[in-house]
Amino acid sequence: MKKLLDVIIIYIFLALILIFALAFFISNSKNIFNFEVDKKISFLQIKQKWTDSVLDKLSIDEKISQLILYKIDTNNLAKENLDFIIKNNIGGIVLENIDNSDKLQIINYLQSQAKIPLLIYERNQNSESHLTLATQNSNELITTYFMLSAKVIKNKAINIQEINIADTYTNSDNNYLFFNNQSRDSIIDKIANLQYCLDSNNVIFSINNFNCFFDTKKDTLNLTDSILYTFKKLSQTGIAAIVLNKNIVQNFSYNDLENNELRKFLAKNIDFEGLVISEPLYFKDIKQSAEHSLRIASDLIIINNDFASTHLNIRNLIEDKKISLNELDKIVKKVLMAKKWTATNYIQNPNIDTINNIAKTEENLFTLRKFYEKSFILLKNNDLLIPYTDVYKNFLNVVIGDSLHEFNNFLNFYTKVEIKNVQNINDFKYSLTKDYNNIIIAINDYIIDNKKDTTFINELKILLKNKKIKTLIVNFKNIQNIKLLSDCNNIVQVFENKTISQNLCAQYLFGAFSSDAKLVTNLSNDLKINNKAITNNIKRLKYTIPIEAKMSAKKLAKIDSIVENAIQEGAFPGCQILVIKQGNVVYYNSFGHHTYEKTIKTKITDLYDLASITKVAATTLICMKLYENKVFKLTDTIKYFLQDTINLKFKNHQIADFLLHQTGLPAFMPVAKYIVHRESKKDGYKDLFATEKDTTFSLQVAEDLFFNKNYMDTIYRDIFNLNYDTTKAYNYSDVNFNVLYKIVTNLINTDFETFLANNFYAPLGMQTIGFRPLERFDKDRITPTQDDKYWRKQLLCGYVHDESAALNNCTWGNAGLFADANDLAILFQMLLNSGTYAGVKYFDKETIDLFTSPVSDSQRGYGFAMASYKSFGHTGFTGTCVWASKTHNIIYIFLSNRVHPKMMNKKLHELNVREQIFDIIINSNI
């Protein structure tokens, strides 16, 4: 698995390296990069002693072999092909569509056996990567990325890197969308910047698609003044190689060949003296191919497996005196100079681990993420839909084409999004969407045909007419689709569909960050170059890597060993841990299994019994809202908010006393007499419990066990008759929060759960948090707690562990909530943001400050516990905690089921697991 992840990361990183339809860049900047604007080609400046020495020893046949680059792909990796290259002293190889591991083995083998070092030529044809980079506007980011890219290329032992500088896309009418030269100086600056970075690492930059600028229908040498200007300037920055392919090779006349027109043209008009490379693989006649290639000015010829024929035909050209020996020597010498220069600081025996270490450094991964973040183009946002704000509304994501797993997963970090996959685009129907408020149509790598896909187009038109449904098109790849989708009010273009694009696109849609990317071509009358719709960053949680928040991934990784040791020691079978700094989720991991039997592996989306975290994530929240709305003051006595308080012994206690645990009430609820009735044969059992639910036995305690609701009044009467200890300034008590529960439910004019959902959980986008999770989630997604052999006689899974909360239908003020770490993260980020999240205010700052700060005569805040690093939060009996540090702007969440299978397991405390992890987090800053 690790090797697979390594390969995926490298492919993501290297795909972008080789980019770069840089002719697309839109900017008004001048040359602000660190390169020379009148620079000679580097490899032509070296001392020639070695090249002269080698040249003198080569036979004519060996010289001819030096002009040939042998193409290697997945079809000819066999050792005999490699040995053929060595045997014939072929000048170099072209690598295409080979994974890095095989690539490095090939390079190592050939270079170790070669009489003369080979030129290793790598090419890239990833047009989507070109477009991703084309949208970038930050010169600083571009420079950083290019320099890192060049270093990776160098460490792969590549000598020549081919990169497209112009690219085309075909629309449904088979017309070409050319990314033109409207920002000529910007194009030159950015291409020259890449040249500078590659040159600094002794890698030759080879420009492909040079021939795009030839009008072959009129005159093979008819370049516009603008293009001449561009390439002359590029030549002046030291561009060392250009590739001439199909149009050039096929369209030069024999008169041009005889007069050597192209070589003269390059020298006179572009001032280019570097390597000219041709790929004449478009001729059925090998002789014609070789002759065209050399005589139009080529220094190197790319071939497939036709070495013998190519070699023979070049030999014939020499013997026929169409190419002189002097001309041959000049070309070979130039090739040898390129080999000598690129061998400077050459990487001996390159290996995958070295490239991994470069590509996976925190700095490089951060640069990669920043590139993608700035590549999403919001083409239209007429409904002001993006970023999404009303996350509590029904969402549907219709994926057309292959599934977008990462996109779907990250959408669901922000709100519940139903997913429907439509493999065939014409199976899309309006009827799929009618039950939802928000529709995302994600088109994954599919080119829409306006003739074949009329069913989809018509169904989409019906959907767009329904103004009650807000529809967003997210087009992955294939920008030509936009022309047929432009009637939609809301459109996002994503140029790649790889994992990182999907991940970040989902975050972008919900406002974790913004993008300033602009169109780089005209698509329609209302979608033109530089077009971008208005959006903003509403600062929802961002899921990123530690370096973005100035934290060390290496230091945070120490958490893993602590957790793994704790699991091995039997402290808990599994857990979730989430760390946030400055609104960035920098660590989110799950460990172990639901139980020690290891049948279900823990996932980050699993739910845990939060136990006493309920006190702050539910009861205290309502108290804060009622306080802020001036329903009560913290100094108010509770007798004003409870009915029938004649026998209430502590009726003169203030609300603040309960929040601070300063009532003197006992720690535990007076419910023991109900719990001892654990056997049906015991007296009174049938009056208290039933195995089937009805109108009387309506409070579910566990599976097939229901409590008589009429006894809840008795329980509260027992609470109100409790004595309190006036000698204790502080005594932590579940009773306090169940009294508060009674008070707030009397005041909120709705039930406890509905108030929480409507005022906090739903608008915040919290999806898992709530009581009685089995009503909403499969049992396999909920981690079990105690194997209760004493009272409920079952393994508790989805039913609250706390006995008193269980009696109240698994819902009370002290316990009952279940959630995953992500939901708690959202809630506590809102609190740490002084009551605001995603642009919505839930509390005044003054309310947050009051409740989350330690009270002068207490070690607690109002409702919240206090911990090290000036943190507020709470722990839970089941093995949970959540802490938010104001001074460090860090949130730490730890969820486990340490009470499984036995409640009295104390190893979590004995090993000091939660505290050790918190220390590591705080000390992971860089």
C-alpha cells in the first residue's frame, strides 16, 4: 500500500512538472524572474576537449548512430531491445508512458553499459496539466514550482525535458481552440523562467509544438511577427532545443530542403543555434523520412524500431554527398556537447527512493497543493451559489462517467451529499433531481456531443428551468464541453480529475479557500479570456498538510507510535484523532478496530459515544444561546425556571453554579435502583422495563429493552430531593447538567434535539452528531462500548453507555451524543472563531469569551473544562476528549472506546495517552 501511495504521489507531482502550455498564461507582468534576457545556450559554451576527443575516435557509422534517439515505451521494454541500443551505440532514448520505477532501471542499465553516455529524453503530453498551470497568476508560486520540478527531473537523470508550449483542444464541431499569444511578454517570461530553472540543473529544455506557429496551408515559413518575436526572445533566454514534427517534416518542399531554408531561417530570424529534433514517424517511406529529417535541419531524429533502415538511408545521403562529412561532424559535435554539459553533476544510479524523498517533502507537496488550489475557474456564479452557504439543504451529486470517489468523500466532509453515478450520459434524467434543493452535475472526463447526447442536453434544460433547484456544473477536463453548458447559471471548470484535484475542488466549492484562476481562451460571447466569476473564501475547515499551518508532519507522526503502543497495551481497540491549526485540518487519522476481535477496521467517518462531551457540545450550547438572548442571567436562581419547586432543596442555586459544578450535588444520578432490576424474574422488573416498545415503554435503553416513561417524573423528584454538600466548593456532577437539561427544555419551546439541530448542527454542516445514532446510521459505522453483562446484557453499540442517559431514551444533558471527530472539529472551530463559522454568526464574541474562559474562583469555565495550553473543552468517560487552545489556535480531538469491553479499563489514563498526544501537537510547530 505504501509503495502504491508513493507512486501515486510521484505521478501527481511529475504530471504537473511537464507542463506547460505556457503560451496560455494571462498576466500583464514583465520579466520579474531571475533569468538572463540575452543568454547563450549553455551547453554550447562548454570546453570542447572531450567532445573533440570522442568525435575523432568515432567511425562514420558511429557518428550516424549518435544522431538517433530510440523511442522506448511499454511495448519495447525487453532486455534485448536495450542491448540492441548498446550494441549499435545509439545516441539516446526517448521515454514515453513508462512508470518511474521501470524508467530508472532502464536508465541505470543503459548508462552503465554505454560506450558514450546516452541522451535521456523525456516527454510529456498531458494537456490537462498544461491547462492547470495555464491558470496560475502567482509569479512567486510559479518560480518555486519550476525550481522544484527541475530538481526532480534532474534526479531522474533526464538530460532533455520536452514540454509543450502550445496546445489545442477540439470542440464538438472539430474546430481548434488555440490558446493565443495575447499576453506575449507574459508567455516569454514564464517559459523563460522554466528554462532558467531547468538550465540551473543542467537539463536541456526542449520546446515541442514549435510547428504550431507555421501556417502550412499557405507557406511553410510564414510565421507572424508576434510569433517570431516570441521565439526570438525565447532563444535569447537560452532555450536549447526545439522539436519539429508532423507539419514541418511533411510540408517542406524539396526546394526548401535543397537550399537548407529552415536552418538559415532559424539562424537569421530567431537567432537559434541549439538542437533541432524531428520525429518523422508520419511517413510510410523510411527513406523519405530520414532524408526530410536531416535536410530540413534536424540534429537528432526520433525513431521507433526502424534503426537499420534509418541508419542506412542517412549513410546513403552521405555517400551521395547530399550531406557532407563536415556537416555531419558539426551536428555530432553539437550532440556530444549536449551530452557533456548535461553530464555535469550527473545523478549516478538514480533510484525511486531519491525521487520519493524530493517529491514528498512537505515543501514540495505544499507547492503542489497551492498550484491546484489556484486552478479552479468559476466560470459562472449567477446565483451566487459558490461557495455554498446553506449546507443544511438537500444536496445531490450526479456523477456522469467514472466515479469521483475523492470528490464525493470530501463533499461529505461539509454536508450530507447523496451520490448518484450515471455511467451513460444519456441516462441522466430530470426526475433524478426533483427531491433536492442543490444539484451538482459532475462531468468526469467525457466530451459531450451535441448530436449524440441530445437526451442529456434536453433533460438538463428541463432542470435549469426549475428555479427552485440550484444547479452547478462541475466539468472535470474537456473544457470544450462548456460551450454546450453555458446556459447553466453556475459552472466550475476543473482541468484534471486526479485525486488531488477532486479533493481540493470539493473544498473550494464549500469555501475552504478561493481561487483567482481565469479563462485562458474564448469559449463563448459571455465566456472570454480573463473571465472569472465572483466568489470569496468563507473559511470553512480546510483539509491540508501540516506545513501550511507551520507544523511539522514528522513531529505529528510521533502520535502514531503512541497510539499503536496504547492499542497493543489494551488501552482501547481503536480511535480517531483530528488536529486543527488556524482552521486547517493538518492531521486526521483513525487507528485500530472497533473491537479487539478486529472484524471492523476503524475509519475516520465512524461514530463514537462522546459521553460527557455532551455537556459542552449540547447542554452548554443551549445555555449560551439562552444567556445571549437574555432569557436568563447566569446569576439567576433556578427556581424561576422549574415547575413545582416546593420540595426542591437547591432551588436557590444559581445557573452559574450548575455550569461550574459548584452546587455540592453528588457526582452520580440517583438511578441505581432502576439498574439493579436487571433480571425479568426480579420484583418490579415488569413495571419498569419491557422487551417491546409501546406508548408506555417508549424510552429505549438498549436493543430490545424499553423503560417506562412514567418513571422519569420519579427520577426528577429524586433529583430534586438530593442533598448537597456545602463544604465542597467544587464537585463534578452529572446531576448538574441534567438539571440544566430540565431548565433549558422548559425554555426553548421545542425539544432538546430539535433545538440543537436547527440552531447549530444543521447550519454548521454537522452530519453525524446526534442522539440514538442507529436511527440514522448502520451499526457497522458505530464503535461499540461496554459489553454490559450486568444490566443490559449485551454489547452496547449505538446505545449510550451512560446508564442515566440511557433511561431517558439515550438523551440527557450529561451524555448521549455520538459523532465523528470531523463534526466536533466544525463545532469547536466555530467556538474558537469567537462564535462565527463560514460567514455565519452563532454567538457574540463576548458570549464565547465569557463561557470559554476560566472563572476566577474556579478551575473551569461556564460548562467547559480547562486544560493545559489555555485550552477549553471536555473529556468523556468512554475515552474521548476535545480541547481548543486559544493561545495556539489549535483544536485537538481524541475519540476512543476505552470502555470496550470492560468499563473499568484504566490503561488510557495510566499510559497518559491523551495528554502525551496533546503535548506532541503543541510542540509540532515549526
